[in-house]
Amino acid sequence: MLAAMELEFSGEVWQWRGPAPYYFVTVPEDESLALHDVAHVSYGWGMIPVTARLGDTEWTTSLWPKDGGYVVPLKDAVRRAEDVQEGDTVSVGLDVRADD
């Protein structure tokens, strides 16, 4: 597997306060538009598998589609490791993978 695309951006951490609260960073519009070029790698509900980086922490996740763009879910373990709270502005790196 090779990286189909690498992105880096900054965004604010926000919380979805549903039955199972979760934290996200919204992918900016320009980067979301670029992701549509590799949307063929998506699976189930339009999610796109990626390797994400925040600080020194790297993890495998999927981008979730939202409002015509995408959001990056932040696992509790990642937020704890990087001391990230709701409202913080963080830099996120994404490696979008393509199937060979």
C-alpha cells in the first residue's frame, strides 16, 4: 500500500455530545475537496481510511463525512497522550491510503 495523499492542517478540537461523546477536528474545506479525488478508497458510510498524526502520536482511523466535508475522530488515548482538550487548536497530519 502506498500513500495516495498526504495532508497537514490545523483545526479546533470539538466535542459531539451524543449518547457516546466523541471529539473531532474538522478537515478544512480545501483539504476536504482534495480528499474527494481519492474518495474511491472509501468504505462504509463514505468513510476514508487514514493514518493520522497529532504531535508524537500516530494512529489508524477513518475520516467521517460531515456537511460535505470530513472530520477526524480523536480517540481518548490520543487526546490524553497529547494533552488535548476541547477548544484547543491542533495540527493534524493525514496519510490517505490507496488499495493496490
